[in-house]
Amino acid sequence: MFISVLDLFKIGIGPSSSHTLGPMVAAYDFVSRINEQKLVQSGTERVFIRCTLKGSLAFTGKGHSTDHAVALGLHGYQPYSLADKDVTELLKQVRESNGIVLDNDTCIGFDPEEHIVFDKGDPLPEHPNGMVFDLTDADGGILYSKTYFSIGGGFINTLEEISQLQAPLKMESSASCQYAFDSASSMLQMAKDSGLSIARMKQLNELEHLSENLLLEGMDKIWGAMQACIEKGLSAEGVLPGGLGISRRAKHLYEDIKSNPDSANINDWLCAYAMAVNEENAAGQMVVTAPTNGAAGVIPAVLYYFVNHEQGTIEQVRAFLLTASAIGGLIKHRSSISGAEVGCQGEVGSAAAMAAAGLCSARGGTPQQVENAAEIALEHHLGMTCDPVNGLVQVPCIERNGFGAIKAYTATSLALRGSGDHFMPLDSCIEAMKQTGLEMSHKYKETSLGGLAVSITEC
């Protein structure tokens, strides 16, 4: 398997990679197929697009702005193109439009209020994040249909793709990669045989697919976006959208730390940085999937602390990102990074494992220590549910990213003080996460039907 560092870390907008970015990409793809196949000719009688959201997308889609994402995608927008745009104004324009204009200037009818259906019945069997796009005639007859699944991190599969795969993945073949590891054990063996670090093996694999300049520029752009997101979040104030009345806290926390530096510890700094990111995410602003939006604050917080408090260099930043993406790719390949599929252990847990591995690598840890750091961080997120209050990526998500960053940093410290030898292999921990997710009730997998999401109304 091969998944690029530039695909695992994607610049987009909040609040959710699976519920916002994925549906936007799917909607964009559906209209692209209509254009490519010339399914609607000039002069054709009025036709419409309908989107039916299934499973978790139906239950928490409103809180995650899935309807907004679908509308934007159908109108030709992609996540990366919205990072520097006023999304609120774009949505206003979309709502006021008369439909979707195709390449041949034919207009397709689409009213978000009427043509986006939140179907809270049984989910599609292949994945809990399903959506069906239909091109219909004026009488509701289906002219063309496509089913998509948002599988986490902004990645999508069609029904045909997901049915052909053992797991819901869409990755490049590893046949051309020099170090085609598909497990942590094979990764460690290749590192031992070659004498290379995990970061270097990952870099060489990347260079089979793109030039060194594009790789370095891409990673530097990702890091720049992460920094910008933190710094914007640390200066922003106000109440987050969605109706919970949650006020931003990162700026106040950050200013309090700076005014009383002697009383602050690393946990304070990490929480301020992580919460800054996830408050930006909750507000629908620019973030980087790391590996998802719901867990977008963990990796930037740990990396920002390393650079600004421990004087990390750009070379170490790149090693961090390469190593983190190697671990993230393994988790995605062998389990899932989707909260709707395995709970928050797959989001914040995966992010913590990636951050711990990246920091361990940047600090000069051996491949064995890197694998140990990732395992420690993931192990202590096993069983974590995804139960967002009111379907919003705010409670408990914002604070949870701070704790994920703390666990990642602690895992690195523990691993670096050891030899790399440890009892539980990372592969076994990833498998435990997968099995736990399979056995976890759907109430705790991004449906807001259990846990904190209902406890707040019962108290």
C-alpha cells in the first residue's frame, strides 16, 4: 500500500473531514461525471440532482455542515480551493442560485432544502458514511445514480470501488515503492535491513511518485498551513456557531500562559495550540486534515511546540511529517481513521500515534523507538467513543485534541527513555482498535445517539 504524505495531510475547511470534505469531494465528482458523460444535453427538459445522506452522515450531518458541503461541491468547489475564501458568502450565493450550471451552460435544478435528504433509516451495509446522488427527471425518475462513501480524512470511495476492496481504501499500488511496508513489523524489518530511518524510507517511496522539489514544497506548505491555523486560532474570539453557545478559549488560555510563564507547563502550551486549531475547525475555517478534521489539532500542536520551544529545524519538521504519515498510512490500511467506523480512537487516537512517532523521529529516535512511541499513544486511546454533543465538532472534540497532544508528547518521552523493546507490537494495537471499533455500538460512532451527546439532555 502507498498513501502519500501530501494526501494524508490535506488543506481544507472545517468542521469534519468525513462529514464535510468527503461529501464535498463526492458532490464535485458527481457533477464531473454528468459533464464528462454528457448526460444532460442542451434543451433537455428540467432535471434535478438529489442527494440522500445515510447513516452517520444523516444523524450528524447538520451539525457537521454536510448539507453545506454537498451544495458547495455540486456548484464546483473543492475543499482546498476554499481555504482563503469567505465560505459564508459563498453559501449565500449558492442558496440564491437557481440551480447548477453544467459545462454546456445547461442548468440542473437543485434546492438544498428540498433535494438534500437526511435518511435516518438503516445505513448502507458497506460503510456508515454513505450518500446516494441521483440525477432525476421532473417526475422523480432516476436518469443516473452514484453511491459514495466518505471513509475518513476526506477520502471517498464509490460503491464499485468499495465493493472490490477488502477494506474501504483507495491507495496507490506499492509495487513501485522501494520500501513497500504494509505493517509495522515489515517496516521495522526493512529499516533494520537497510539501516535507514522510517522517514528516509517514506521519503524514497514518495520520490517514486513525485519529484523531490514537489515533495518538499508540499510538506512545507502543509506545515505553513498548520502554523497559520494555530496562530489565527490563538488570536480569535467569540462564540462558535451551532447553537451550543461555546466560547472560544484558546486565545484567553494562551494570553494567560504568556502573562504567567513561570506557572505554565507543557500541558498548558499543548492544549492552547491544539484547541486553537479545533476552534478554527469548529468555526468552519481553514485546517489541515491530520489525519482528520476532528483530530486536526494534535499533530500541529506537538509540532508547533517542538519548533517554537525546542528549536526544531525545517529538516526535522519534514522528518516528523514523513514519519507521521508512514504511521497514519499503516493505521488507515490496517484499520480506520474514521470516527463513524471505529469511534474517536480512530481519529484522535490515530493522530496521537502519528504525532508521537513524528516527534520521536524528529528527536533522533530509532525506528524501534518510533514504533514504540506510536503504540503507546494509540494504546491509551483504545475504546474512545465519538459522541459529539448536538452533532457538532466542539464538545468533547476541542479539549480532546489537547489531551491527545499531551498523550503523544508523553508517549515520545517514554519511548525515548527506553531501548525500543516493548511487549505490545503496534500492529497488534492497530488490530485491537479495529476489533474494538467493529464491536462498538453505532450509538458511539459519530451518530450523537449515545454518551455525552445524550447525557447533556438527561441531566
